Amino acid sequence: MIKKPQSAVLALITVICGFYLYQLIDSGIVGTYALYRWDYFSQTHEYYRLFTVALLHDTSSTIPFHLAFNMMVLHQLGTPIEYVFGKAKFLTIFLFSLLSGSLASSLFMDWNGYSIGASGAVFGLFGAFIAAEKYLGVEAKSIYVIVGINFALGFTIGGVDWRAHLGGLIGGWVITKLLLRLNASK
């Protein structure tokens, strides 16, 4: 029997959704894995939070919009990016975007704030799509519209971490451009 290669996108969706279900049972994990202001790290050295933030999502609503939107975009954008770039480069884009989104959020967060969600990494996929539109053979105009709407929502409704969105978007664009240059130099 021929085995189909495992998708990194589907693995990420499975892990993140699994953490969401666990979070419904034990909301205390938010305090364990959420992202806090940068000065928090100088005291605790819990740098893992720069990545574990993506495992948590808002459970206050009866309909998990936060999780659903992030997983939908992860699937819709992550799948073609993984297909074209390969699993390792897709994961590099995802994790670098997550890190840059988390750093932007943590550095510029309000004093009493905290952040949860995979939005920084997801916005990194938007950035990757924009950076690689010619390489992917797509037009990114619709991506610009979606990004613009999301930034507008981030400034008009509460609870949206626009800093993570912006950091992830920039990080995804930068790492994708770098990967494309590395590919071109081979």
C-alpha cells in the first residue's frame, strides 16, 4: 500500500484544535501558555510562550469564530504554500511568522494585556502569499482586501491583537522573500 505523505497543515490544525478542546475542559492552560508583555520574559524566561500562544483561542463564545477563522485560513493558504514550497519550508514560514507576530505583540502590548491565538502565524501566510504571488502563479489582490478588512476590524472591535497580525504579516513576507532568493541562488 502506498502511503500519502502527511500534511504539516493538517497536523497543525489537528494540534491547535486539540488544544482548543482541552482548553474547554481546563481554562487554566491560558495562564500557562498565553503571551504576555516582553518584560514578563525577563523575570520568568518562559520564552516558549512566543510559540505556545498559537495553541490557545477564545472560548468565550458559543461559536468558536476565532479558532474557525484561523483554521480556515491556515488550510486555505497553508495548503498551496506547503504544496509549492514543501513541508520544511512551509513550517519555516509558519514558525517564523508566529515568532515575529509574537515578538511584535509582546513588545508593544498594553501593560495588563495578554494575547492568544494563531493569528500572527496566519497573517504570516497572507504575507507569504503576497511575497510569492508570481512564484505561486496567483494574483494577491484578494489577499490585500482580506488583510485590509482584518486590520480595520482589529482597530474597531476589541480583543483583536493587531500587533501580532502586523508582525506576522511582515515576518511571513520577509521569510518567504528570503526563501525565494535562496531557491533562486541554487
